[in-house]
Amino acid sequence: MIDRPLALLIKPCVDAIARRINQYGLQADALTWIGFFLGLTSSGLIASGYFLSGLALLLISRVFDALDGAVARLTAPTDRGGFLDITLDFIFYASVPLAFAINNPTNNALASTTLLFAFMGTSSSFLAYASLAAKRASSGKDFAPSPHKSIHYLGGLTEAFETLLCFSLMCLMPQHFAGLAYGFAFLCGITTITRIYFALTASKP
């Protein structure tokens, strides 16, 4: 919901770091992979009960996720890089509820499954809209590319910032994982419904 204004707020800092990284020749795809492996490692720590360490690594992994796009824009963004960024992000997001289920299956398994079900709604509506928008834009219709994004981007109530905020609260209060998961799943449901409505309305002949 606030990803775009937040991105504009931190853009000067991110771009400054990206320019320094670019001077050392580190490619955007490498940053994407580093962020992904750090994210999976954070999920492994959460699954093992090291919640604060997992949270710290989770947040560091998202710094790399912010930097890969900035570095790509300094050179030449590629379809390959955009594909990697989106795919690995979604795998990482799914790994966190799974980690909490592994840590405490008795109390967390159903809530984790519910949240993953909700993630399927948000991710599928996000990607389906991007596919539809790209098709219509290529035929000269009314979808314009999203600035600084590798695909046509449709926001919602639960975007990256809200998801990371929820994950952070889960790590800080793991005993309340189930309640947080059900609550966030509900918000994800609202996001999915609004995206479906917007896409169906915008794609009318």
C-alpha cells in the first residue's frame, strides 16, 4: 500500500549505495541471488527457533532486494533479471510462514497454510494482471508500463512493506504467529479481491 511513496523516500540513499556497488562491478543478478539465499537462511533460523537472528538476516536480505533494481538501472535492466527478482521474491515470501510451521507445527501449521493460501491469491492476481497489462500495452491499448518496474505493476493493501512488517512482528512475537497470520491472510484476501475487480474493470473492451 505504501511501497511506492516509501521507494521514493529511500531512493536517494539506495541509488547512492548502488553507484558505489556498481563501481566494484557487482552485477544486479548477483545481488538478487545473495538476497535470496540470505532470505532462505533467515527462514532456516526461524524454523530452528532463532527468531531475532532470523529477523536480522531477513531485513538484510531485503536491502539486497532493493539494491538489485537500482544497480540494474545504472547499467541495462534485463528481462532475465526481472524474472529472477520476482520469482525468487515469491519463493522467499512463502518460506517464512513455512518456517514458522516447521518450528511449531501444532500451533502454527493451520495458520501458516491459511496465509500461504492467501499468498496464492495475491501473487496470482499480481502476475495475471502483469501478463494482461503487457498484452494490452503491446497492442496499443490503455495500459502504461510501471516506472522503474520490470513488469506492469498493480499495488494493493498488502505489498512488500506490509508483508515485511508482518514478518517482523511474527519474529518479535512468535507466540502470536497464528493471530498475525490469520489477520494478514484476511488483508491479503482484500488485496486479491480489489485486484480482480480492478483488472476486470480495466480490461473491458
